[in-house]
Amino acid sequence: MSCRSIAIVNLKKTGGGNTSNPSIIKEYAIRDAEYLRKQIELIVPKIIICCGKNLNFNIAKEIFQDAREAMLIFEKSNFIPGRIFKGERYYWVDYVHPQMRKGTHEIKFNSLLSLVERIP
């Protein structure tokens, strides 16, 4: 049942190599900003996780007023870093991309869970 309240949105989903150019990801996100805002409004999430530490949260701040005004409420800087910001409507989690080479998928998942558990 909890999976029905989860949505994953790729900012850029096209074929290519094993890395993406940050400026191209940003270009796609800005181009599709209206659609991204509508998707978030339809989903009505409590938490938005931006995977791709710093990059995607910075893009979110350009697209979403809520992210732009969000205040840092928690930061962890151990093996797998992450940050939580509180906006007026959403909690924004700035986290690593799941395909980051550092750590196993299990370590990254458990690290994300421990981070999200800090959200009231």
C-alpha cells in the first residue's frame, strides 16, 4: 500500500552513456518545469527526494518556490551525506543518486531511511 504514495520523476530520461551532463539535465528540467510542478501538485507529497546531491535540489530551487524558500533543518555528512530542508508545503531531501558508486544499494537505502526518519 505504501508504494502507491511514491512517485519517481526523471528530469531527463533519454538514452546515453553511464553519466549525464548536469547542464543538460538542468536544461530538460527548466524546459519541463510546468509539467513537473503539475505532477507535484497532483501527487500532493509530504516529502520530495532530490537524488543527485546538490545538482537536483539546486534545480528544484529554480523551479519550485517552496524549495527556493526552504530552510535547512538537518544535515549528515558521514559516509553517505544528505540534507533535509523544510519548505512551506514540502520537506525537501537532498540526497545522493542511487547509482552513485560509493556504497552498496542497501547502504544507500538504509542511509536514506535514517535521514527521512528525522522528518516529523
